[in-house]
Amino acid sequence: MNDTDNSQDTVAEEQSGDVLEAQLSPLEEEGEIAADYIEELLDTADIDGDIDIEVRDGRTYVSVVTEDGQDAELEALVGPKGEVLDSLQELVRLAVLSATERRSRLVLDVAGYREERAEALREMAQNAVAKVQSTGDSVHLDPLSAYERKIIHDAVAEAGLISESEGEGAGRHIVISAAG
């Protein structure tokens, strides 16, 4: 094979990659960009992790896990109360914005932290719903992030009660009350 054949192969590979990118939905594209960004970060930090991408409910979910379930290395990417994970998610969203010129609602999970937190939030909502149902009084929850508030709102709505967000900035919280 000569140099001309090699350059034709390279052009063909680039064109097939362009066709593949053109076939991706915007949410799938977000996932691919996020996965590339996270993969570089993991390589730089010399952390082993597998990246899973899922599109559901109009959002892209990117998860970083280990094959063997030994997530101790990944926990550094979560940090106390998920603070490092929240910052990393914002960096990933900025990488997607830079590449696509579109804002992203991508959700990043590392070592199952967000799923465990979502389960704890659903339990919190169930406890608050039970309290409202037994006392008739409204219940004010501690401040939560927008994503965490959505999980609570969904759980409260499923139980047939009313929830509203009140407050500003870091003090924004949910108030749960009986319907009508």
C-alpha cells in the first residue's frame, strides 16, 4: 500500500465518523462529548472507571463505575456531600456547551452516588408526606439543589400532595402541604 492509499483510508475514516456524528441525537451527542471529557480526566488522574451513557426522560445520564464494584478511587470524584461531583458535572456541562453551543441538562453520576442520594430523597419525601397526612401541617424541608428538589416534587406529586419551592439561591427549599 502506498501513501495515497493511506490518506484515502484516513479521509474515509473521517467521513464515516462525520456520518456517525450526524446520526446521533443532540442528547446522544452530549453523552459522547461528556464521556470523552471524563475519560481524559480519568486518564489524567490515573483512575480506573467505565463510562455508561443513557438517554431517558429528555436528559443525558452519564455514569462512571468500576467493573469490580471497588469504587474507592472514584469516591474522590464525589467528595463530601457530592460537592466535587456537582462541580465536575458543571465542568462536563461546560465542555458540552463549548462543543455544541447548546446548554445541557446532563446528569453525571459517579460510583452510584446520585442514585443512592435519589433513593434517600424519595424516602425523605415519603416521611414528609406521612407527616403532612397525619398532622395536616405543612412541612418545610432543608434547602436542596434544583435536581434534588425535582426528585422530591415528583415523589410528592405521586403521593397526591402539593409541593412548592420557596426561597432564593442556596436557601431554596420545598414546602409540602395537603392537596386542596
